[in-house]
Amino acid sequence: MADQSKKAVIAALFANLGIAIFKFVAAAFSGSSSMLAEGYHSLSDTLNQVLLLYGLRRSKKPPDAEHPFGHGKEQFFWSFVVAMILFGVAGTLSILEGWRKVHHPEPLSHLWLIYFAIVVGLCFDGYALRIAVSSIKQEMREEGHKKFFEAVRKSKNPTVLTVLFEDSLAVVGLLIVATAVTLVRITGYALLDGLASILIGVLLMVFALFLAFETKELLLGEAVTRKKRRSILLAVKGFSEVEKVISCKTMHLGADEVLVALELNYADDLTISQLEDLNDFIEAEIKKIFPEAKVYLEAENI
């Protein structure tokens, strides 16, 4: 999963950096505020990918005295920062530029540059989006989700979610620009270009809030999916020496790292040596489900 995340982010980074240049050039020559809004979008996305890569790198730091469970949540934090940048910077600039254009409409020129930037953008962003979608589909297969949206809602990988949201919106934004520019060309109403810029800004803010909400749940300590929890319980209950699972508490420490705390009722006739061996076997079974799990087992307090 970590390799998939890094691949998705790197693909998005180069895609956004390349298309940002095309968008700003097209906006400068054509005077299109909607294309300028898309330029702001791609520029913020480029910065976002840098932050996501930084978060991925930081999340791999080993545990230390101040962070005994590791730094996995760095990935969640930087994804939250990205959501705020998407909301605060790209969304606000797009709306302000659109508002200016609505009140002071200017004719568009060099339309071929806009269309060329749109085609290039769809190619770059479409490629990055395809990789992100592939990562989500892999999660669908692993978790047994029936629907794509369900997999998105329940994903524990904010890095891939961020790339998915950003590039989905980039493709939608480019289609909005293409529609607006075509309508301006047909009708002559230049303010439509400004309205398109405002619409792109609003969509950026909506997507950013959704991403922030999803990341917030992970920052607060979201549990593993129901399917994975059932798998853990089935693995533990498979041992005849475990008479009852009193409690099973889980928390994501990173996209792939989880904390699993179990309170168990063991058979009364177990020796200390047998109990130690049993706990080792239980931990090994749980790590078949989560290879990077941190497992804590406790006997029931009587």
C-alpha cells in the first residue's frame, strides 16, 4: 500500500507541475479567468504533492522516546494541511478572480491556447487519476467493498484519497473551462468565464472540506474496518485456549500500521509457558492480517 501511495503522489506531482505551466501561459495570453483558476489549482496541487511526499517520508521514521508508536500519523497530518491549502488558497483565489471577471468582463483571445492546455491537462491529470483509482480499486478487493464510493469513504489512506480528489477535480475543472470558453465564443458573454472560475473555486472548497473531514477521523484515532475487525476476532477465537474475547480495540497509527489491544479470557489450566506461547501465536495470526500491527494482549481482570 505504501508503494502505491508513493507512486500515486509522484505521478500527480509531475502531472500538476507540467500542466500548471501550460495553464498559466494559456491564461496570460487568453485573459481567461477560469483557466487562471485552474492554474492556481494545479500550482497548489504541486505544492500539495510535495507536502504529501514529505508526510510519507516522515511517517516512516522509527519510534523514539517521545513517539513510542512511531510517526505514522504524520501522513494524516500533512493530508489535513493539504486540504486546508486546497480550501484556503486555491479555492479563494479562484473565487476572487472569477468575481473580478464577472464585474469587469474582458474578451478572450488565443482560444487555441486554452483548448491546447485543456487537452494537455486532461492527458496529465487523467494519467495521475488513473493511478489513484487503481489504488482505490486495490483497496476494494482487499476490503471486499461492493461500491467504489464505499471504498473511498472507508479508505484509511489519506494520501491516495488526496490525489484522487485533486485529480478528479482537476479533470472536472478542465471540462468546466472548456464548456465556459466555448459558450463565451458562441454567445460573446465574457462574464461566463468568470462564473466558471467561481464554480471551480466552490468545488475546490467542497472537495477540500470533504477531504479534511475524512482525514480528521484518522487523526482522532479511527478504528480498522469492520471486515478487518471481524478477521481479527475470528483469528483469536480460533484458539481453543481463548474462552472469550472481552474487548477488541483498534486504531490506525498510519495507513498500514495499526494498534490492536485485546482483553481475553484464557483457559484456567494454562501454565505461564503455555500462555506465553499462545500469545506469540495470536500475535502472529493478527500480523497475517496487518503485517505492521502493534499487538497488546491482556488477561481479563477478575
